Amino acid sequence: MNTITQKISIEKVKTSKIDQVDFDNLAFGSVFTDHMLVCDFRNGAWETPKITPYQPISLEPSAKIFHYGQSIFEGMKAYKDTANKIWFFRPFDNHKRLNISANRMAIPEIPEEYFMEGLKALVELEEAWIPQKDGSSLYIRPFIFASGKGFHASPADEYKFIICLAPSGSYFSGKVKVLIEEKYSRSANGGVGYAKAGGNYAGQFYPTQLAAKKGYSQVIWTDDNNHEYIEEAGAMNIFIRIDDTLITGPTSDRILDGITRKSILQIAEDEGINTEVRKITVNEVVEAAKNGRLKEMFGAGTAAVISPISTFGHRDVDYDLPELEKSYATRLKKRITDIQYNRAEDPFGWRHGL
């Protein structure tokens, strides 16, 4: 047995709250399981993880998370198949990306052993919380933040790594109407856009609220320089289908290296769908919409997997996308979810059992 697994202490709740949960009506990320994993970084090293009852965290007002924003997170899921076996989807990619974010935010890396063995121990304990209804899953939120105190502007000397779990139902966003943003930017060259840092998302809320007042549900982000290139859709990577070619922008220090994005590109190649990873201009998308060559646009991310876009707005003009019987979005989402729920073979080695 793994040495960290042997050392993880588990403090169980006296009474589970699972009987109070309506598993047929689970809003995304709003109901939390009985336990969480906590691991502290002190004196230059990560201590042994422990599993405790889900509970509030006590921090001093001078904790640096409140002042300098050292906070990163990941989003992933656990799935239960019809034989009650539990599966993770590309968990090592989540661990790798968490440490990429950690490096950018001057946070100490979490060892793979701590991440994976802590994750497995926690999910195994909370197995009963994994819903089996089609499309449902156990959402997993690993995160690290600065808990060390001090008002001096420097990295903290103490951090907390926590994993919380939230059973979630099917994530249907419906028809998404988006606005191409030409004033505000999500990230900039040399910035932290490629990291899953909390501040990246906080900075998105205000422009998204402005778009919502105009009747749009999300913003399509463009480059920070001239707002010439399409980059992301809300908190998701974006794919654009022109004719029969699926296009997405290259990753950079402005664009998150999405795990769903990588999976879509791999599956599209496997399916014989022509893909291009290149910069795509706003003008190219608008012209394709005008001449009928724009077939699909969709966001890609952990929560929804694929979220089709029905309409995009640009300079006071709305462009509706066609409703296709056999869309790439539907086809690719089925391939991914069939792998995640162990309904199909996994030729890529992405699925990992508990």
C-alpha cells in the first residue's frame, strides 16, 4: 500500500447528511458531501493529508489569500458505471495543470502522490454520494490558497490544499447566446491566463454582467491587443466549425490548456474530422456566418463537456447558427461521455478506475 495512503487520517462525521439530498434535482456545485481532504504546507513542506468532516475554514484576517490573491483550483469528476465501479477522467492531467498554475502563482507544487492518493481516499469514502443517473457525476474541486499571514507583498509561507466534492446532475446550459467582447480582456500576454487562478474568473464577472444586461448569457473573449482574435468562451475553450473543419485557437499564456479541449482534438482526429489549431479572427467568423459557412460554435470544459452556442452578437448584430441534425458537438460529446462512464472502449488511456 502507498505510504501516504497508510498515513492519511480519517475523521468521519457522526451522522451523514446524504439522506437530506434530493439526487433527482441536483444543481451544479451547490450540495457538498460529508467530508473533505485537507493538507497544510508549513515549514517548507507539505504535511500528511487528512480527511475531516466538511466544515468552515478558520483563517486570520491577515491571511495572504485575502490580500494578494494566491489561489488556484482544478475541476474534475468521478463517474459510476452500471456495475458500480468508479472512474476518473484524465486525473493526472489535472494534477499536472494544478502544478503549472502553482508555479505561475508562486505556490509550492503538490506532489502527485498527495494529490492522487488523497483524491482516491476521499472519493472511496464518499462513494455513496456518486449519482448514477445518466449525465450525473461527482464534481471534484481541488484547490490551493495562501493561508500564511502578513501584509507584506510577497508569497505566503503557509498554504492549504483542499479537495471538496459536490454531487451534480446533468449540466444543460440550453441554447447559449454569446457576445464577442471588444473592450474588456480576460488575460494578457505575459499574464496568468493559462493558470486556473481564482482572479482570472473574478475578472470575468463584470463584463459578463454587462453582456447579460444586453440579453447574452456569456462573453466570447478576444485578444487583449486589438480584440482581433477569438480566444475563449466564458470560462471555456471555444471551437468553431467552418464548413467541415473544426478550429480552435492555440494555447498560450492567455489561453487555458483545457483537458476537454485536448480530448476533443484527439477524438476528432480519431473520427476523421478535419481540425486546425490556429488563430481565428473575429472577421473570419462573422464572414463565415454571413455566407452560410459557419456551421457550429461550442464551448468545451469539465462541467458541461460541450456547450453549443446558438447565437453570437458582434457590433449590435446577432448571428444565428444553424440547427444541425448531426452536429460535431453532439458526436464528440457522446464519444467523451461514453469513455467517462465506461460505456465504450478507451483507446487513449484516459479512464482510470478507483
